[in-house]
Amino acid sequence: MMSGLASINWRDLTEAAPVVVVCLLMPLTYSIAEGIGLGFISYAAIKVMSGKGREINISVWVISALFIAKLFFL
């Protein structure tokens, strides 16, 4: 399961930070879905804050918005 981490570009912080968030939050929240959802949110937020918001696909925006709605409204 951890073999996919070898293909991550660890030199690009905007790619590596969301991976760390997902890897830490999945066991801490006892939920794979929560960890992945917060990973999507952190990916979009970090890309926007670094000025690389145009690199984000529309599907990532939609999934991030759905997870944000789930966190705040459910």
C-alpha cells in the first residue's frame, strides 16, 4: 500500500504536503474517507495559496467542495 509513495515528487511541497496530510489523518481519524477528503481539501488550498490554482482540475474543486459541505453541514 505504501509503494505508491515512491512516485510522489517530494521536492515539490505543493504535491508532497497533501500526501503527508492523508497519510497522517487516515489513522488519526480512523476513517479512510475523512483522510482522503481532507487530503483533497488541503491539495486545493495549498495549490491556491502557492499561486498554482490553475493547475487544479475541476473535478478536484467539486470533490473538495463536497467534502467541505460534508464537514460543515453534516
